[in-house]
Amino acid sequence: MGLASFLLKRLAKQEYKKYSLAKKNAIKNQDKIFNKILLRGGGTDFWKKKKIQKIKNYQQFQSTLPISDYESVRPFVSKISNGEKDVLTKGKPLYFAITSGTTSGTKYIPLTKEMLAFQTQAIKELLLLYSYQTNNYNISPNVGMMFIQGSPNLKYLNKVPFGKLSGITARHIPFFLKQNRYPSMKTNCIDNWEEKIDAIVQETHNKDMQIIGGIPPWVMTYFEALLNFKNKKNLQEIFPNIMLYIHGGSGFSPYKKAFFNICGEIDTLEVYPASEGFFAYQDDLNDPSMLLLTNHGVFYEFIELADFQAQKMNRIILEDVKLNTDYVLVVSTIAGLWAYNTGDTIRFTSKSPYKILFSGRATQYCSAFGEHVIEKEVQEALVCAIKKHGGVVSEFSVAPKIMTESHLSCHQWFIEFKSNPDNLLLFEKTLNSTMEKQNPYYRDLIKSKVILPLKLFLVKSGGFNAYMKSIGKFGGQNKCPHLSNEREIADFLLKNYVK
């Protein structure tokens, strides 16, 4: 074993010990983070504005601080952008991490030095735990890692630089990950997505790539460009030692078959980074759920999705959560967010340790008829139909169709296939029956003939990419919504891209 591999093995063993301890002490970790956040809040403009003298416990915290959204944070962001300090928390952030919202436009989330360190630390932990779990400590000078991400180019909101989180973290790569990491900074700064993919192909086609990360549809776009360039049918003909794909930001299950068709059945791990914090990662190759990170600068609260939809903001803390219940995720952070609604929904699969699955966005749902369909249900129905009838999915989206005669209304499913199922009619029926099994509201609407069973539409190749281009969100970390209560995507596809 070489020196580099020996050092990696030692680091991995140390990391595993810390990780094991953190899993056992989740509640204690949350108490420590909670107290640290409170300590840093005292004397800030935020506390002065809220007329907070002192918060002694969680009950007082909950009664003092209501759920916040970006509109309530915006005035404080404006102060921070002008160079003021001690606004939301002690000190000043290094950056704003930008994210888009449906009602607030671009959101500027404060990213402090310590919170940025937690972002990079989480990826370091994940890779070390993977080495420990697989007993793979082989390091050679030619091993390549590639993460398809947002541009590291920065702009300024007055006096504070801002950019996409993935682009910012690309500027702060730990030293042991810098060697043979792709794309290069020059290539990563290319704004045009198609030009960027071509440049990445040129940089990586002759390298020994072993670890690849990014959102599934954009990684597959890179794979296809690479295969075309090399005139190969399978990625392992180009990268024979590829072993791990790290994904996040979009459910992987619907893309899994298409992904493995291209690169073979390699290891996969899911991560859950966000502009507000790095919330979770998959710590076990054999368990698809993710470990909630309770000691990474974030204090968590949860609202049952059913309560949230009924506008009942009943918040609970980690120790009070229930399994297999969808919760809206609310966070307070050392970077200065206070009871902030992330808009994400998660469900717990375990409480010992605390493990979660990402189940969608609170704002991405379909309930035009009172059915309350969420993304996780749509994904599971799609996976079930693929298992039964075949087919390889490239992208998909679901929207309601409301007719003047209500009994003719339905859900419309738009799917772009790389290869079609054996029988489209049976595929459609399985989608509908699986949705009925999962969602009693949807089932009752069908059985009562209030709405028709769902209708499947085949989308021409490139249809979803065309939609993303039309709204200026093609490539990078941008994700096509899989579920909507509105008709923008559906109407766009029906006009030009449905077969």
C-alpha cells in the first residue's frame, strides 16, 4: 500500500468513528446547534427588529419566532449586501448562495465561512465513508473525479459576491480532492451549457474517471455526448474503472434504468445539499435513505405536509417526528436563517439513526381536484410501471387538465422515453393503479368518476430540454419540475413536442 492509500485508510477510519458517534448523539447535537444559533443571534439587527431580549428554550423560540420565508428575510439581505455586519447573525457572510423561487424571484441566501466549511466537510465525509465501506483505498495519480455543476463565476449584489452553491463550493475544494478533478475551472466557467458539455468531453475522454456527480438528466447528457465523441455504446468502454455516481437534487429512481444502460450498474450515493445547508447524505450503499446531518450547522423543525397544506404551522423538533409521514422542512442556521421554510418535503424511514428520503417540494404538487398528489408518489408509480412493462425514461412531468365538464378532467403525464415500454396502454394503466394504491384521495376521485384515469402523452426527443431553454434554465443544476398544479410545461409540450 502506497503512502497516499495508507493516509486515506487512516482518515477513513477516523471519519467512521466520528460518524458513528454523531449518529448516536443526534438529539444532543441538535441541542448544541440550537444553543450556538441563539448565542450568535443576540444583539443582531434581526433580534432588535423582533424585539427579542433572550430566548431560554425551544418553547420560547417557537412562540417568539414564526415561520419565515424569503420575503421576510429580504430586507436583512439588503442590509448585508451594503456591507453591514451583525444583521442576521454575528459577523458577515462570505457569499450569497443564489436559488430561484416561484414567487420571490432570485433568493440570496447568506453563506458564512463556517457554513461553507460544513458544505465541503459533508462531501469529504461521504467519500471517506464510501472508502471505508468498500475497503477501497486505492489512489493513483491518474484517478479522475468529475462533478457537473453550476458555474463558479461570481457577481456582486452591492458589496457581497454571489453565485450558485455548487459553483461557490467548486472554489473551495479540499486539497485532497483537487488533483485530477474535472471539469477545470476554465471549462466550468463556460455559461453556454452545450458548449460546456463539449469542453468537458474534450477534457475527460482520455482520463481514468472513477467518480462522477451531478443531477441525473445532465450527467446523462454528458454521457451521451461522450459516447458520440468516442463512437462507443457503453461508458465502461471509455471509463473501465468507473465505480461511483453521486447524485442529488432530483429523484434518481425514474432515471436509474437509463443511467445503468449507459454506464453499467455502478455504486450510487444520494446527497442533499441546499443553499441553506447540507442536510443529509446516503451513508449506506444498501439503504437508499439518507442520514440527517444533525451537527452541520442546522437546527431542524418539521411541519406535517397535511397541516402545512391546511395552513396549520404546527412545528415539531427532531425527537418528536413520526416515520413515513411527509414533513415540510424548516431550518434555522448558524448563517442567520431563523425558522426558515425551505419548501422541501421529506419523510423519515428510521429514528435510530435519523434517516430520511426527499419526497418533493411543498410548492410542487398536484391538487386541482383535492387529491394532494406529491412528487414521491409520481416517482414510485413511474418506477413500478417501468419494472412491469419496460421502457427507459429520459424526463417527465405531470399536470392537471381541468375541463368544463368536470368528469372529463384528469391528470396528464408527459414522458420523454429513450426507449418505449412494451405496451403503452398497460404502462398507462399501471401508472394509474399505482397512484390509486398510494393516494386515497386520488383513488376516490377516480372511483366516484369526478375525474378520469390519467392520460399518458409521449414527448418527442429534446422536448423537455426545449422547455428549459425557453425559460432560460437549461443545464447545470437546474431541474425540470416533475409535478405542477399549473399548465406551463404541459401547454408548451402539447404545442410542439407531443407525438
